[in-house]
Amino acid sequence: MARVSISEAARLTGKSRTTLHRLIKAGDLSTCSGERNAKMV
């Protein structure tokens, strides 16, 4: 599965970045570190 930035994931899903951050904090969306330690989903 491709990894994308949080901003790109927000654009692709029509959700806000804030919503994605809430999902990450709740453990419903996983992340990994990308370039320069940017969070990727």
C-alpha cells in the first residue's frame, strides 16, 4: 500500500487534516516516518 503525507491523505479522502490527526491519536489510523521525519499514512 502506498504511503502519503497527512495533507495528501486529507485531500484524497475529503477529510480535514485535523480529523486525520484525531484518527491517528485514537489509534484508528497508522503512521510511519517519511522523509525528514514527516508523518506518512
